[in-house]
Amino acid sequence: MKAELKKITQNGIKVFEIENDNGMRAELLSYGAIISKLFVKDRNGNLVDVVAGYENEDDYASDICYFGALVGRVCNRTAGAKFSLDGVTYELAKNDGNNHLHGGVEGFNKKEYSAEIVGPASIKFSRISPNKEEGYPGTMTVSVTYTLTNDNALEIAYEATSDKRTPCALTNHSYFNLDGDFESVLDHEVFIDADKMSDIDEELIPTGKLIDVKGTPYDFRKPKRVGKDIGADDRLLHIANGYDFNFVLNDGGIDDVRASAYGKKSGILLQVFTTKPCIQFYTGNFLSGEKGKKVYKKQSALCLETQNFPNAVNMPSLQDVVLKAGELYSSKTKYVFSTK
Ligand code: GLA
């Protein structure tokens, strides 16, 4: 096991490295609490970096893809970039047309965190998000702890408290290609334990309606090639240019496999465990040749973002994402790797 400060970049970003006893290792940044590298073993025992990102850590400052980053205060889209709480309407930063996306213009992905080594292969990043940051009420203390375990899990534990009621829904935005070549994820096999998915409008905002995935291109209840139905002539696939949808997880919890993705070339299987009720399955449809460790073309990577119902703050019937003053927000996601 290892957890150490590896280097400090020209712009002052601290790069940490954690490693388990099997040689699986991750690099984590004090900027954006970003997972910049994640090396896991393929079926031949060779280490493969399965996440998208930049070779030069200082390049994350101009990233628009949220590669590997902590996303908050509220991930995904908030319609009209506003919500009402306790009789007050709060205007949020608009950074996706008329809407608010992934915490705003300078969300949690663009901030510097203080870092602490908290275990043999564990780093905790923390920060205070001031009152009115990107429009959100309350001063919020947020932390995310990344831990590698010897059963080849990368555990992500989120915590937050606020001095005022405020919405809070954190996620991590890692883009995976389990073959590590970042050519295409269309041959990856994906499983999602969800009978239902959120319908969306032309602006990718959930309408509030849930769609039964049975018999649709959105049925991943058995592992399915991503490319099998991605080109189907279906309204939602046309709007999103691929998969970019909120899947509502069936009953279960942190001990159940909620989703998985498999790279046939490497034999690497990623299994997702989470306390969250939903997963955004996104096939990197907006990627357009960004240059980083690799060149990231459209659909060269995929995201399985564990989350709450998107836009829940405007649809209280779906799920409450409001953190009460003085209460602890706590959620956990595990990305577990094996080969087959
Ligand atoms: C999320 C969204 C996508 C896109 C990406 C960032 O995954 O669901 O629509 O905005 O983030 O490019």
C-alpha cells in the first residue's frame, strides 16, 4: 500500500499517488479533486490506464469535459438555472444554454482543495465553498476521500455540511475506456441494473416522466454491446447523439453491482457499487478530439456517473436533494476492477 505526494506542478497542483498491494494505482490532483490516472491490470497482468485525462496536470484548468473531476454542488442539469427553497428563488450560473450544468461556470471541478493522506492508500480532499458560490445558498464544507483497497476497488466517499439549507448532489466524472486505448467504447459491454430511465427534452432536461427500458435501446439489464442499439432510430438517441441518460437503479445498495462495463480487448471488467439512486450513462458524445494522454474522439470513453435524480431540486416529488443546515451529506461509490 502506498499514499504519497508525487510532485507539485508549475501551477502548484499537488499530484498524489496511491497504490494497493496488487500494483493497482491512481493519481489524484488537489485541483478539482481529479482522478487523473488509474492503472489496473489487464488479463495478461499488464497495467492499463483506464481513465481519460491530460498528461500535463496544469491542462485541467482549461478542460471542458470534466475529466475525472469532482462535480458539485449539484451534478447534471438544473432547468432554467434556478430553483426555489424556503420561499426564495435562487439564480444559478448559466453554463449550458439557459441551464445550469455540473455546478456552474467554476464548479467544484475547477477549485483547489486541501489534501491529507488519511490511510495507507487513501487521500482526502477538502474545501469550503462560500455562500452564494455559483448562486447556491450557504457556506458548505465538502470533502471527497479516494481509497484503493486490496480487492481492487477505488472507493469514493463524499461528505458535506452546510450552514444553510442548500442542494447537494456530488459525483465523479471519470471517463473510462477499459481497453485503455481510447479508440471506441462501442464494443464495450455494459450492464445497468435499471428498469427505468428518465425521459428528457431537447435540452437534455428530464421531463419528469420515466421510461420503461424493456424492449427499447435503453435496456442494459443484461450485459449488452454499447454499439448494438446506439444507432437506433429513436427520439432520445437523436437528441443526445448517443447515450446520455439517467438510469433509475432498481432496489439495492452499496453491496450490489449496480452497473458494469467490460473491455473485451483487455479483459478488464469495471463494476459500480453505490449508495446513490441513479446513474448517468454517458457515451462521451460531446468529445471532439480533445488532446490529452490520448486524443479523445466522440464515443472513445464512457461515464457511469452515480447521482441523484437530475433537476430533482425542481421536481421535489422525485427525490429530495436538499441538505439541511448542520446535517451530514454522505454518499459512497465504489469502482471495482477485475478481469475475465
Ligand atoms: C454529463 C452530461 C453530458 C455532458 C457531460 C460533460 O455527463 O450528462 O450531457 O454535459 O457531462 O460534457
